[in-house]
Amino acid sequence: MSTSLPAADADALQPGAEILLRALKDQGVEVVFGYPGGAVLPIYDAIFKQNAIRHILVRHEQAAVHAAEGYARSTGRVGVVLVTSGPGATNAVTGLVDALMDSIPVVCLTGQVPTHLIGNDAFQEADTTGITRPATKHNYLVKRSEDLARVVHEAFYVARSGRPGPVVIDLPKDILIGPARYSPPSAAPHRSYRPQTEPDGGAIARAVALLKGAKRPVIYVGGGVINAGDAASEALRRLVQLTGYPATSTLMGLGALPASDPRFLGMLGMHGTYEANLAMHGCDVMLAVGARFDDRVTGKLAAFSPQSRKIHIDIDPSSINKNVPVDLPIVADAGRALSALVAGWEADGATPDRTALAAWWRQIDGWRARECLRYTQSRAAGAIIKPQYAIQRLHALTRESGRPTYITTEVGQHQMWAAQFFGFEQPNRWMTSGGLGTMGYGLPAAMGVQVAHPEALVIDIAGEASILMNIQEMSTLAQYRLPVKVFILNNRYMGMVRQWQELLHGGRYSESYSAALPDFVKLAESFHATGLRAESVDQLDATIRAMLAADGPVIADIAVDEKENCFPMIPSGAPHNEMILGPEHEATAAGVADAGLALV
Amino acid sequence: MPAQGDSDFRSATISVLVDNESGVLARVIGLFSGRGYNIDSLTVAPVEDGGQRSRINVVTSGTQMVIEQIKAQLDRLVPVHRIADLTQQGPHVAREMALMKVIAAGDRRSEALRLADAFRARVVDATTESFIFEMTGSTDKLDAFVALMRPLGLAEVSRTGVAAMARGTRVI
């Protein structure tokens, strides 16, 4: 890539904005998602004068952060955001918390009023470091030009090291004007922050012994395995192959193991499979890797996996023993710990207890025979489309296309159906807002993925309510010719809200109906995209094929069954072995305890 | 979070060595308020030459699991260097200072002075109607003296919060 950045020596005095771009370039940054404004004009001026770093102009700052998240999660690199002071920074906050909850490495550059005006309630001033302190892994206010380069290098180190997360650098306008001297990245990027990545050898040996002695083992995989890179997924696959143990995954961990692997039990948790949740409930040894025992996973804590001895591998010591006490904590990078477990298992010559394991698999196969994800799709002409079927067809036809496929989602029922029915075979192909549950995540995240992978098929599986939360990004897709496909499961309801109201609030559908929806076909066309619609099951395949064949961005509006609910479901506050399996079991939901009603 | 009546509910004096950078105290306090942890007392001041490092002493309380979580969360903050749970480590010295203004006349005035002497409190200001006593000691001792002064005309109290360190050769 050519560059017009000044090849100045480190000693030369330079404007702050040029130091900033130089530091970004030295950190390997190729693209920045941003939106200009008064406080960051010096940076935009410096961007104008070079072509090493590409800028993608979003239409809302929240979308800039989600786009950076999509970029980061699909590449394993740090995503970069550039926004102005005041509203630019406050609009970015939702994206920052989203990245914090899902451990996505993002560096967000925010403009700030000049240092002499800070605290004066100046135009477009906000206390950005104050507001973003609990929204980030760390943040900085640069008060001296000579600190700028060091802070940028440190921010990238903090964002990608240990448990990754978002880092804000607040940049007063006078700092961007400078002048100061550049300093390159150093070998010691932070004076004290050194996360532990190597597992303790003794703990690994104890883990091998525990796993070897297991009669009813289960491996519980989280997003940390994805964050730890391809080597972590490879080590996990090897461990599963060596042991033959069943494995389940959180929403964020999907793809770490191939969905088609017979030892994969599907996702666990609130909308996880019957077999995954009962295996978690009944296991005697649990190996948790890069997962944080979130309430969506555990259900009722007091009844969570009551008979198991638990091994917990996590890079974040505060994730261990936070919700669930564990027997063997291992603080380490998931990939290094899994590789050490594989090496330990092989060195030990360990073999699983084959008799016990066969009995355990017979029990699991019995649970599988319940076919908890079963639904009925009528094939009659004009029949209404079941949302599950729409995703299964989308999966089948994208596989048929043979193209590398990346899926993002918004938040709600469609997200859970995507997790249940779109089989992910590889890591980093699935981008969803897990921890924060941010409606409006999917479209901008898809944008970021498409920027990183211009030739790939990038699909946002959306709901008609969520998509409206960042619909303005259709304009960004048009500007940069990003051929993202938006696949809307349109049930005319905020489906997950409606489902909870049906099951827990007596069917009083308070404010959950999507009234006055736009015509999504015309909406797509007005944004220079292709609009498609499928009204009935006989139109579905042709619509998906047309979407996949289109060169540019597409919105496919798929009318689906308005009353379909997402099952299985563990009601809030219930244990794993009290799942609602389907409509025929809904009566049991009437028995949800008052304590459960108070939970989210 | 379990209630105060739980059997493993305890108090913990935790010392934290941090980079003395802007916002570090807000980070620590925000962690406590944001996650619903208790702060019973908090002190902070630079402790190394050049003001590079500050020491925060925080007295908190919770179940063992919550206190372990507090320590892990503190350790996760980027500018935090080291953490010591002095209560768990063993014998430690934990002292604070208080200034107490007593406004009284007659018998109550002389009784206040007599008790101050018994508690080894110093008189750092006196008028014909008032004293300011200064006292350094354990939180319990200060609490006891404050309670004694209350009926004798205690008008104002200013306390520093606890400064603490391990006994013997152990350092943070």
C-alpha cells in the first residue's frame, strides 16, 4: 500500500494529528470507522493528506463502534473508531459497552474541546473520560502533546491484551495541533499491565487427572476461545477428538467447534438445546473454557450443575468464582491452556473411561431424541414461513454457494433462531451482541465485516424492529459499495418481548407490536439497494437465491409466522432441567415463580 | 448479594498500589459503586518519591466470595499494580486520625478534658467554650471516644479513614 505519511525522523516536531496517524499506521491500522466534527477537524485534515489509512464514513457514531467490532471479531485485529467531542462521544457509548461486555478489542478516538476550555461547559463538551470510565476497559485523556504517541501505543496494547476490550483516547483539539515528537511503539508497552497468559503446569496436570477420571464429562466453550485465535479453536477440536467428550457452546463461542461435529451438543442456556442443558445439569466434570457463567447460561444458580467438579480456564481472574464456585481455576489464555491440556493428555497416555462414556453418550442420545428444535413447516403453496425454516434455507443455500460466509445478527428471537439453526463450522464467522444485547448491532457490524472481507458473503440476520435502530447505515453501504445482505425475519412484533409477554404477562402485548412499518423493498431502493420480499413458503428459496446473486447490498423482507416462539426456553430463575420445550409445554410457564418474574 | 447476617460476612482492609494518574481514584470508587460493593472507609495519597505511585486503603465488607471478587476486579484495573488483603494476610496495623470539636462549659468541659487525657487524645485547639481533640488509633478506639464525647457537647467530627500495613517484614 502506498503512503504519503511524512517519513520524518522521530526527532522532528509534528502536528499532533500527524503523530496520531503515524502511531495508527505503526499499529498496523488500515481502516478507521468515523464521523467528523469540530473537535477532530485536525485529524480529518491529516487523513485528507494521506492514503495509508482508509476512513469509512458512517451515519451515526454508535454504528462506527459496531462496525469496528465486526471488523475486529472477523479478523482478530483491533477495530478503530474516530468520533468528535460531545454528542460524537456520547453516541459511541452504547457501542463501547457492547464491546466491553463481549470482550472485543476496539480503540475509540474521541475529540475533545481544547485543554484550556475543559470544564467550562464549552460547545460540544462532555466529560468523555468520566462517561466512558465504566464503559471501557481503560481510557485516557491526553493532556500533553508529547504523551500522544505513547498513549496511542499503550491503548492498542491494552485493547488487545489479556481479556480484550474497548479503550477510549480523548484528544483535546490543541493536542491535535501539537507540535510534538513522535515515539515508535516500545518493547514495554505498559509499565504495569501484564496479564497472565501461560497456564500453571500443576493446574494443567490436575485438570488432566480430573478429566481422565470423568464418568459424565462436558466441555463448556465460550467466546474467549474465539478471542484467543485460531490456535485455540484448533486445540479445542483436538481435545474433543482425543477425549470423545461432549461439548456445548455459549452464544459467543459458536464456531469454535464445528456445528456438524457429532460431539457438539449445540448452544446451551436460556434458548439452548435440551441435550446441552441436561448434559450441563447432569455432568460430573465440567471443563469451562473462556466462558463466564453468565445468567443466560446458568439459569437458577443454586441448581446449576449440582454434581459436577468444575475446571475453569479464563484469562480474566475476576471471571473465576464470580457467579459459580469452581474447583480448579486456571488463569491463562484459552489457546495456551487448551494446547497444554492436549499435550498433558497425550503425555499422560490418558484414555477416557470408555464404559462410563458410552453410557453417558447413550443418555445424551436419549435427550437428543426429543428433537428439541423441532418445528412444523407446511409446504402448501401460500403457507406462512416459519422463521426457523427461513434460517435453515438461508444456511443451506449459502453453503451451496460455496462462498465464505459471515453472519451478524440484531437482538431478539431472530438472533436465537440464527444461533440454533445456522450451523457454524469455523470461528470468527459469527458476530452477535451477546452480553449487552444491543438492538441495531447487526447492520453496522456487517458493514465492518464486509470492509475487512470484501469478497465474502456477509449477511445480517435481522428482525423488523432491530433493523430500524441503525437503518441509516444503508447509506454507508451504498457509498462504499459494500454488498451486505440484510435478511429480515419480519413477524411484525418485537418478537422476544412479545414472547415474554405471552409466557409471563398474561398475553398483554404492551407496546410490542411493530406498527407503521416501512415498506422495506422501497426503503432498500431509496438507499440504492435491492429490495426483495417473500410472503409465503413457495417464494422463500427464490428470494434467498436472488439475494445471494445480487452484486450490491440487499434487504430481503421475509414475512414469517407472527406467533412463533423461540424454544426451548429456560424461564428466568429456573434451573436447566426445567425447560419449556415447545408450545405443548407452555402451560408450565404459568408456574413461573414471582422471583423469576423479577429477573430479566 | 448475601445479606449482612450471613455467617461468612466479614470486614476486609485492602491496600491497593496504583499508578498516580488522573482518574485512578474515580476508577476505584466507580468500581465499588457500579458493582454494589460497600466502602466503609477509604484513604488515598501518593506514597513514592516523585509521586508516581499512590496507595489506596479501603475498608470494605462482604461475604468471602464478594471480597475475593472485589480483589479480582481491582486487580483488573489497568493502573493497579498490587493488592493486599491485610485482613486475610494476618496481623496488620490499621489506624486513623480524627479531629473532634467539643463545645461545653462547666463540669462537662472538665469531664471531656479528663476523658481525652485517659484516651491520650491531644488538645490541638482550645477556647473558653471549646476544644478540638486530635486522636490517632484504631477505628474501634476512635468510635469509643466519639461515643463518650457525644453527651459532653460533641459538635463536629472529621476523620481521615484508615491507613494500614502488614506487621513484621511483609510489604505490599
